[in-house]
Amino acid sequence: MLRLADLGCLLAYHDQLGEVFFALDREWRIAACNEAGLGLTGRPQAEVVGRSYWEVAPHARGSALENAFSNALASRDRVEVEIESQMRPGRHMRAIVLPLADGLAVSFRDVTEQHSAEVERQRLLAESEERLRLAADAAAIGTWDVDLPGRERRWSEQMKALLGLSPEVQPDPRLFSSLIDERDRDRVNDLFRRVYRGEDAGRYAAEFRIRRASDGAERWISTRGRVLFDGQGRAVRALGALIDVTERRGAEEALRDSEELFRNLAEALPQIVWVMRAADGVATFYNRRFRDYHGEEVGPEVGQRSSLIHPEDRAGALAIRDRAVAAGVPFQLDARLRRHDGAYRWHRMSCVPLRRDGAVHAFIGAATDIHDVRAAEEALRESEERLRNIADHVPNGLVYQAVREPGGTVRFIYISQGLERLHGLPVEAVLADPGLLDAQILPEHLAALQALRRETPDEASSITIELPMRVASGELRWFLRSSAPRRLGDGSVVWDGVELDITDRKRAEERQQLLIHELNHRVKNTLATVQSIAAQTFRAPQDVEEATRGFEARLIALARAHDVLTRENWESANLAEIVAQAVEPFAVAGVERFELSGPELRLRPKSALALAMALQELATNAAKYGALSNGRGRIEIRWEAEDGRMRLRWAERGGPPVARPIRRGFGTRLIERTLAQDLDGEVALSFETEGLVCAVAAPLD
């Protein structure tokens, strides 16, 4: 250990440093003093050396400096102390006291600048701590500070409030531990023990539950802090802060529950589900259905999968997606997606935006397999197209679908194109106003139709009705409507029906009825005619064989006339055909015996029969006695129409000379009386020398 006699070098050293240096003996007398020390005292060396330090610096008596001197002597260890100089007011000096074998060595260093800086630092630190305290109070952050050597603990009022403690409660580590929920207590206490041992660089962070002292409520607390250590690794101070994060934990828990619910739902759905970032279109989630369908295992960032879209659908699908993403709106599209076996199936993809703070940050989408549905729809469209095509080309008919409205009216939901062909009405017009079609129904039939519509229940098997309608052209035509109800899935009823134009059938039925009546009348007349022919033929005694032949000839003539009328539906007969049929049996092959001429004229059935019978009698008589009885005779039959009357002339030439018969037979009476009566006209027979002439005149229908 140094002695006072060994300090010569220290005096010069401190002079070079500009520091004050004193050497004192055990009685506090100044044994040595350098120039800086003399300058501090303001006295010459003679007045300083050898005198008591307390005489030179009486203000130091009882101060921290005296305590430092005593401690150094007692402890035989270096002691430092910072004091404000009384010799130089406003200056701060750091005194370093070194014990010597026979006294003390004291050096003074001017630390005024350092002291000012420290004071400023302390001021700034205090301000910072105050701001921190205010911020902590405003943010509901509790803080604590533990001085381990001094065993001093400070809990902020905010920390006590978070723990449910009153402001008067004193900090106590056992109290803090008791408020930690027993589910987290061991974990938190173990954390504090580890950081106090210096693990994790003395830093810690944790979240745990507490039971608030005031009401026992469970709250989540987040804490962060640090333990400070001295040079020997001993913990000297612990600082920390805590905050109530119950709401955040609740929101996070709700978010986790929501995400878990979404994932469970997405995995359970039969559709492909994904989440796509709005910024770059990269998908961040795919469900199991995606992996099953495409046969791929994917990570958290699966990227874009546009290559899975059929090349023919890709450009259109991406264009729809990009426009919707740019606008931040939902979108839907149909496209074919490739399956793991290379096959493509139609999917309907729907996406909706996910917003955060009002901005779209992602899209959630689902793809539903509609391949079978689309195929069924395509088949249905083809079937409907076939049915529409057939319906539009139904001959003389149309197809419709309608629903009944209150009051007995109908509203058409479909009508085939046959409507315009049959009724002269545009389809669009009738779809808009069904009354246009009802207006064509005759009033007396419309009322019956509306009553039928009102009274027929939806459970009826069908409705069939025949209606006369005056179509757009003004023509009156008959239609048959037949419809049957069909109940839809929503419970409503649609009536499917057809309408057929039955005008021709109606007319045919009318003609058939007329023909039946006409046939009854004709049969009666024919029987009467046959009866008359028989009576006239067999009245007078004559050769039976000849009478029979005459009777048969007359019946054959009657039958031929009937043939002509039958072909004409008994409405009328062609005069030329009646004449030709009457003379045909008397024609000779290769010989021109008859000359027929006249215009196209038609006779009533009654007139045709009478004329046919008369011509047959004339021809038979000519074959027996007249122009047909030899090989040279000719017969000229001419007819014409004049002033609304038919005029026919039978003239024979080239036969034997003709004489008026003495007795008028059946043939003559048939010609003169019956023919005139049936024709409602006149018949004249002239027995000229050259041959018989028969002139017939009758009104034309």
C-alpha cells in the first residue's frame, strides 16, 4: 500500500490532468497539495500544507466528503462521492478517496458538464416516464417496477384496477400469483422463475387468465417485461407491463371458431370450395373435394389453377373473373374442369368478395358439378325443340299450354305457330291478350266454354269441346279443343291442350247425314220406280221372255244412272256421262252409230234418273224398230243450254221408214209423261219419216 512519501509522482500527474489533488495524514492535516489544489483553495502553499483540511475547507465538515474520508479509512477501500463545490459554487466535483498506509490520497475531478448532462438525462427520463405513465393510463396498460436489492415494489394504479384491487393495496408477489387462474398459474410462475435466473436474456412475454379480485370475473391478461442484471449476473431490477386482452382473445376465439366452422363446412360440402386472394388471383385454400376431383395434394399456397379449365372455356372464364375482381363484385360462370382421369365435366363456379375495413381482400368460391344437369337440360332443350317443331307443323292443328285465371278466363303461356295458320292471329298478340282468341267464338258457345272452365276442377282428367269460330278471314270454321291438367312441383296447375280444325269433318258429317236422308228417299223412289216399271212391263199380255228382257234392260239402265250419281255423291250428275252410259250397250265395235255433242251440264239426281230411263227406252225402241235395227242407221244426240234451260234433241236417221204407232206403249208413256214430270219441263216425240225425233226442254239448276 502506498504511503504519503510515495505520492510525488501523483502530484505531477494530476497537474497534467488539471485535477485537484490532496494528501492527508491520519489527523486530517494536508501533507501535500498540487497546483490545481492551491488554485482551488486560493491560498499559497505555506498557508495550506501542514494545516487541517477542515481549516482550509471548513464547509466540508459534516458533509458527504467527510463521510467518504471516514469510510475509506475504515474500509481500507476506494470510495467515490460526488459533491457540489463550496469553493467554486455551481461546480460539481467527483472526489475519489484512496486509503494509504499512513493517510489518504484525495483527487477532485470537475464533473460539472457530466453532472448537467446527467441532470438533463434524469429530467428527460422523468418526462418520458411521465408520458409513459399517461400513455399507459390512457391505453389501460398496467405497469410494475421491482427494485430487487432494495426490495421495493411499485404497481401502477392501472395495474391494480386491471387486477380488481383498490389503490390502497400494497404490491405483493404472492397476491399477484393468487389472482392467476389455477389453469395457468404454474406455467406463469415457472416463466418468472426462469427469467429471474437469466434465461431468455431476462425477457418474457405471456398471456394468461386471472380471476379479478373485485368480482371474480375471468379476464385474459397479456404481459411483457424484462429483468436487469448487474455485472455479477445478479438480478437488480424487474420492469413489466400488462394489458387486458379479453376482448381480443374473444374475437380471436370467435375468428378461430369461424375459421374452423368454415373449414369443416368446406370439407363437408360436395362442391369444390376455395379462397382466392383479390390482389393476384392466387388461391390460398382448397377443400378435400378439390383434391379428390383433381387427384392432387396441395399446400397452403396452391396458386392459380386456370390450367384445369377446358381450353375452349378458359379465356371467357378468366375474363369474367378478372372483371369481377377488379370491380370487387360477385361473379358466376360455367366452365368445364379437368378431372384426375383427364375427363372434363361442367361446373358452375360462384364467387363472392370478402371485405376487410371496406376493401375487398379475397374471394370465396364454390364449384358445383352441373354436368349431368347440363346434359339433362340439353336433352330437355332438344326434346322441347322437337316437340315445338312437331307442334308448329301439326296439320290443321295447334298445341297450347295455359293456366286458368279467376272468372273463367285463361292465360296462355305457350301457343304453337299453327295459331296464325288456323285463326289468322299472331302468337305474340294472343299471348299478351287471350281475349283476341275468345272473341272469335260465337257468343252462344263462349258462355258455355267459360262456364266449363269455371266448373271443371283441377283434378279433372280432361276437357273436350267443339266450337264454331269466325276466324280473322271472316270464314266460319269448327274447332275441337281437348286439354288435360298437369300439376307442377309448386302446386300450380298447367293445362296442356291441342286444338284441331274439324271443319272438313263437320262438313263430311253434314254430307253424310244428307246422303243418308237422300238414300232413304232414293231407295223409296227407286223401289217405286221398279214397281212402276214392273207394272207397266207386265200389264198387257205378251211374250214372257220378251217382257223379262225388257224389264231387265230397264233395270240395267236404272242401275247405270245410279252408278253415275253414286260417284258424284248423289249431289248432281254430268249430262254427257248420263248419255254415254245410256247408249253404251247399243254401240257396235268399229261402227259409228251415235253422234254425241253438247257443253258441260249437270243435272239433279231426279232429273238424271228420269233422263237415263228415257234414253234407254229410246235406244231400245231404235234397236227394235228404228235406226239401230239395220246396219246403216245413225242417231244424233245434241244438247245445249239456252236462257237457263237445258235443251236435248234425239234424232234418228237411216233406219226403216217410221210410222206413228197405233197403241202407245210403256216406253212412250215413260218418255212423254214421267220424263216431263221429273224434269219439270216438256218432252215432244215426232215420228218423222226419216226417223224418230225426241225433243226435251227443262230448267237448269
